[in-house]
Amino acid sequence: MPTTTTTEGTRAQFATLAAITVVTGVVSSLGAPLVPVVAAEQHVPLSTAQWVLTAALLAGAVVTPVLGRLGTGRWRRPVLLAGLGVVLTGTVLSALPLGIGPMIAGRALQGVGMALAPLAFAVARDLWSGPDLLSRLALLSVATVSGAGLGYPVSSLVADHLGIGGAYAFGAVLIGTATLLALRHLPSAPDDARQPVDVVGATLLCTGTLGVLLAVSQGERWGWTASPTLLAGGGGVLLVLAWVRWSVERTRRGRPSLVDLRIATRRGVRAPNAVTVAISISLYGLFTLVVVVIQADGSAGFGLHAGVAVSGLALVPYAVASIASNRVALVMARGVGTRLLLPVGCLVFGSSLLILLAWHDAVWQTFLAMAVGGLGGGLTFSSMAMLIVPNVAAEETSSAMAFNQLLRYLGFSVGSAVTVALLETYGGDAAAFRATGLTMAVICVVAGALAALERSPTARAG
């Protein structure tokens, strides 16, 4: 049952959860916009500097399902605090002038922060119910996306004035503040029995996910048909399939698994999970295409030749629109129910790609496409918790949301890599740009159509 709290205490607790999701989102973004600067400051190739992004993404994907299972019942608070401590250690390590190796190691530790959002959702489930729960879940869902979006221009600005060390020191201050708030205001969870961790399942899923993400993130550099790519990707897929079989058999015998796939695929949960993969692929497809068209010099028939700084600013309209879309999601949920949230979100997001394909001759047009994408992406991502949480048992909340978060990170990685691969496959010219964007739009719209066909058991909000 949700805990009764005073108004002041409730506000402090929600502010703490929001700080955790926003700050970890900002810190997770301290990679992509800093890659060129890292390469220059550390005197390393761009491919090596790219690991300040890849390391965090890999770590986040690997630890998310494990922390989701560990952070159940009375262990939720200590796991969340320990996770914040790991992220704080990582930001400090990256801020110190120790070279590229420790910096990448620090970024891997920072990736643990990506796994903390599902635990924040589980805390919210303990504290609130009804319309209050839906409202706070929507806000926290958008916070995870908007934090990363706002982190791009902020980190670029700080790095311009204070260097790479200053950017990570800034992240350490943010994480330190969130940790202090958590120590003071994060409530203890109900005294439920600890959920045992499926060690074999965790090993299979984490290792398999690592292999797939390595292949996807490094395939362009290694070669998509090279032995390392095929070995990592193929081995990863086999391990994930082995995890599925292991989990199904373990559940059939009545033993707890890392992720109960019956829950992940049940009516009311499977549609959000499927849309998460599609929208995440399309989202990073949009991000990649916007960066390409802003920085391209026009030699291939398109491009604005506007530079890296403008690329970072393009994330601002997306983040702002994502926050605004939260109110739209709540109005829709309370007015017509939650069934239309995913289809409408996918349709709006798909239209952002079409806008970019039709109009990309000025910077403001790319910003417009990003703003529309923010509305669609924010509407979709803010719906995930509202749709999933009411359809799972309280003790499965963090695990179910962690699995959804894992699917999100997999989609981000696949979308980024596949977009570049499609651009090359289609020929690298203006026609290839349009064909790639259209492919991403189709993925998004088809997922929304499939979600519309499923009858969800989720009741009307409020």
C-alpha cells in the first residue's frame, strides 16, 4: 500500500526522485557531444574517444536488469544509494587528469546511473496511487528523456569554458547533490522479502546484451561482416536466446527469474515494450539524421555546414517539447483513457521525421522537426510507466520497468548504428537521406498501429 506522507514530505520525496532521474540523465549525456573534444585533449583517435559514449551505454544496458531485480522490497533504498555512489565515483574519476583509460572506466561507472530510473518508478509506486501516481510516473518518465536532452547543450557549454575535466566535475556536483537529497528524503521501502537474483540468467542476459551492443556500436569501425562483429553479435544473440529458454524453464518450475517473461509479454505490457524498441530506434535515427544534415557541407546534395555546437543546441527543442508533452499525456489519459497514448505518440513522432525529410534547408527547420519529435517521443515515453505499472504486481515494478529500460537502451544503440548503415547502403546522397528517414518513420508508425490494435486492460486514468 502507498505510504501516507505530509504535503511537504511528499514534495520533497518527489523532488528527490525527479532529481535522481534528471541528474542521471544529464550525466549519461556527458559522452556524445564531448567525443571530439576528448579526442583532441587526449590526443587519441576519434574511434578511441567514442568509447566515452559506448562504455556508459554498455554498462547501463548490462546492469539495468540486475539492479531492477536487486532493488526490490527493503533493498530498494540501499541499492539506489549505492548506485548513486558508483556514479559519483565515476564522474570524479573521469574529471581527474589521469588519461583516456581512467576516463573511459569512469564513464562505465557513470552508466550505472541509467539503471536507477526504474528504481525511482518503484519508489513512486510505494508512495502514491491513483491519479497522483499516474501524474508522477509521467513526470519521471519525461525527466529521464529531457535530462539527457538538456545535458547535450549544457555539457557542450561547460566543456567549452572548463574543458573535459570541468564537464565531468560539473556532473559530479550534480550527482553529489542528488545523493544528499536521496540520503535525506528517500524513504525506506516496505519490508518485503528480498527477491533472489537469478545469477545464471543475469550472466546470460548481461553477456549476451554486451555482445549484441558491441557488434552494433563497433560494427561500422570493425566492418559489418568482419569476424569480430559476427562473433560478438552472433554469440550475443545465442546467449540472449539461451537466457530466454532458461528464464521460461525457471518460471515454469516456479522459481524466480531475472525477468518474468510472462509479465513482459502479457496484455497491457507487451505493447509498451514493443513500442519502446521501435520508438528508441526511430529516436536515435532522428538524432543522427539531424546531426548529419546540420554538419554536412552540402557536397552530397544536402547539408547546412553549421558545426557541432548547433548540433548540440538541436536537442533543446526536443527536451522542452518532451516536458510539455507530459501534460498532453495526462489530459489524454484522464479524458479518453490510456489506449491511444502509444498510437498517437508514434504518429506524432513519425511526422517529425517526415518534416525533416521535406524541409531541411535551414537550421530552424531541423529545430522544428526536433520539437515535433519531442512531442511524440515525450508523449510515448511518458506513457510507458503509466501503462506498465498498473499491470504488474508491486513487487515486480522495478523489474518490469528495468526490462523496459533495457529495451530502450538496445533501441538507442541499434537506431544510431542502423541509421548510419542505412545512409551508406542507400548511397550516402540526398536520396539516401530521404530513404533512411522514411525507413525510420515506417518503423515508428507500424509500431503505433500494432499498439492501437491491442486491447489493453489498463483503465481510464482518474
